[in-house]
Amino acid sequence: MLVKDSDMTKEEFQIIYNLSSQQPWLVGKDEVLIDLLFEEAKEPGQRTLLIELISKFLYLNHDNFATSLFELAQSITTDPTLSDETTAVVALTRSSKSDSGQFVLYSLKPLLSELGWNKFIDCNSADRCYKKVKQSTSIRNVVLVDEVIGSGSTVLLTYRDLQKVFRENGLDVTIKIKSIIACQQGIDSILAEGVDLECIHSLKKGISDSYTSDRERGLKLDCMRQLENALEPKIGDRELPSLGHGGTEALYCREGGNTPNSVFPVFWWPEFRGTRERKTILHRARKDL
């Protein structure tokens, strides 16, 4: 329960209370939220935009995420074109670093077993997928799994690379994509290439898909870019992903999760201009910026 701090104005308390009621992940983040809404947001229009966006976040707590994982497992086992003996379930991962695709794959294994699948091949990297599939004469399907699909660029790159290596080596393998979350921008680009994609939750763009008036949409985007202008434009070799990586404008967070870079950076980017440390309502590991 939110208790009014003596230094909090009535307006601040009412806004924080309303947002925390809608988004339980904000409970205990009063000070950071006040800084964002009343210090960083210099104009009323900026504050209004931030409140609107925060209100629209898709938040998955542990129970919600577990339910979504089970639904993803069901989407695999009930797919009439897939079978336990002929399928490889592969994390949509392209590097040696741990990521959410591997987490989803690991979490899916006992669920798939519960649903009667015990003969499928699992692989924690798309780059290692070919060798595993080649070793088994029965594999005819590859299902790439992930937590979040943003712009779709990584998915399409992985899909094309796998298709090419399978084709060049004479393997007739069908590739499907299944994810917990997918941004509509990514969904559109992936489906446009004819790739089979299924997600449990889809996300529209937080600004561009929420306002029908071109003028209002433009004003809201300008407000967000003004807010982003106060942030450090580059940390190490990573540039600020304006509006979220690939311009995806995502509004998603998971309890205990690493915030995807497709989410508006104003909610998680860790530095102001001048490399001043910034407290944020969401967090993304610095190694993954």
C-alpha cells in the first residue's frame, strides 16, 4: 500500500498512487517515478505522455509468465505440422552470451515433457543448430523460440542464415518461430517474408499505433525525443536506441527480467548526458546495452 511521504505533494501522490494501482511493478519505486515525471519531464505534455505510456505497459509477473510459457509449449505440441520425433526446439540465440531465448528453451523442456514430448532435440544456440540437425536423420522441423521479438531484424537474419545452410547441405527442414512476446513491427516484417510465426502476446507501438491523428502522433513523438535528448547518446560502443531498438516503441516488462532494448529507453537507459548516473524504473544489464 502506498503511503504518502511528507515531502510528496498532493498531485504527486495522486499520480503515483494511480499508476501503482494500475501497474503493481511500480510499488516501492516512488522516488524514481517522481524524478522521471516531475524532474525529467520539464513540460506538462511530457509528463502526460509518460503517464499514458506507463499505464499501457504489459507486465508479466512470475505466474503470468509461467502461464505464457505453458501456452507456448502447447502451441508447439498441438501444431499439426510438428511431431516430437521430427522437431528440434532451438533458442533464438546468436552469441555465446546468455539471453532470454535460452531461458525460454530451458523453461520449456519440462513443460514439453509434461505434454508428452520427450524425443525432440533441444539446442541452446541457432548457430549450433545445423550440426545437431545433421546428426539426426529424423529432424524435419526447427522451432526457434524466444522471449521477445522486437523489430524482427535478428529473427529474419537468423532465419535466412539457417535456411541457406540447410539448403546448401541438402537438408529439407522447415523453420518456425514461436515467442512469448512480439512487437507488431516485427510480426509484420517476419510475416511479409512468409515465415511461420506465432506469439502469445503482441505489442503495438506505444505512440505511433495509439493515436489516430497525425498531428497528435507527431507531437507525442517529439515529446519523447525531447526526453531522450537529456540522456547520454552513447555508452561504450552502444548508441541510445531512440524509441526502442529499431523504433519499436515497446511497452513490456517481466518480473525479474532483463528489460528488452525494444522498450523506450527513457524507462531504462542508465545515464544522463555527461555520463551522470541515472536511476530508472526499469533495468537492463549494462553488458547488454
